[in-house]
Amino acid sequence: MNIHRWMPLFLGCLLPQLCMANTPHIDPHAESLYQQAVPYLQQADAKLEAVPANFPTASADEKKRSQVLVEEAGELLKPAIKLLEQAAALDHPVAQHRLAMIYVMFYPVDQIKEKACPLLQSSFLQGFAPPALQLSSFCYEFTDTPEFQKTLKAIATSAPAYEQYFPQPAVKLECRAEMPQGMALQWGSSRDFQAEMYRLLGDSNRAQRTEYYQQAIAINDCYKAKKRLGLSQ
């Protein structure tokens, strides 16, 4: 999925301590700001999911309809971004992740590192699993560190945290065989992201690769882990 082909259209519209508790403390004002952003995010997601996968080659009428959907999503994301920025500044890990996802989806690649990586890192170090996927794609300076590996293992082997905030989006859940379509993100449960943590551990740990991949398979029949172990067709 070439997410950056949508940037011109969209832009025209528009290290804390790791906490592994099941109900981590979140600043009440930050939570209020995040919850105010959620309806805007949901409405924007619905607009973007309605954009057909064949938009670049669609008919003139279909392109016009798709442009309207993206423009409407952009207008909805404007107030969401303001609220998420305020919540993220108060170290709300979920707000940091959702704000970073907007940057990942719609900003140029050279700006993702500057804008998204600090947010993803802060969120991840608070024990929130979803940022690990985008960290591993864009933020190599951090993912090559022992701190990333230590946090990854801690999240994978702990009881799921932040359960009430799931499902959460990712550009691509590697444990799923199907590819994302159009501008739609893929949404996963806490268990889906736990499987992704084990997959990432397997990708980077040769000595325990089989063990970690088997853990991912046990959780949600992880397609990528099965493929790496030669268990899929």
C-alpha cells in the first residue's frame, strides 16, 4: 500500500518509564482531551475507508467522489489533531499513537521521523503495544537499541495493558495475510498486537526465533510467523 500517494490531496485539506500495569495511570485532563478527539477520528476513519482502492485509476465521477471524502476526512481531522496534540503533550500514550498515525499516513517520509518517531517512542515506552509496528518501519535509531528489545519483550509477556482503548489501527498487521485496501487502516485487538510483538521479537532474535514465532502463531495464527517457519502454503 503506497500511503504517500495520498499526501498532496490530504495536505491540501488540511522517555518516560515503562508501566506494565493493566490499568496504567493517565492524566485525567489528557484522557478528557483524547475522548473529545475520538468522535472526529471515527468519522474521519469512516470517510477514508469509503475511498475505493482503485481511486488513482477510477472514473472521473468516482475520483470526484473520493476527493470529496478525503477532503471531508481532512476537515474532521483538524479538530482531532488539536485535541490529540494537547493530550500527547500530557503524555497520553494512546493520543500519542493516534497523532503519530496521522503523521505516518499523510506527511512526507522525511517528516515522519521528526514528527512521528518521538510520539511513537514515548507511547511505546509507556507499555502501549501498537506503536512498535510503525517504530520498526520508520524509527530505526530506536529499534536498534537494547531499550526497544527490552520493552518489546516486556509488553509481549505481560497481561495486555490499555485494554479499553482497543481496537487500534496500524498501516499493516503483518500477522494477517490480507493487504490493506485503499486508504483503510487495519485494526487489531490487544491480542493481535501481542502477536505482533512476538513476531517482531522473532524477527530480531535468531536464537529464540522459533519460540517467539510459535508464540505469535498460538495467539492469532500469525501468517507472517507461519510463513517464516515454512508452515504456510
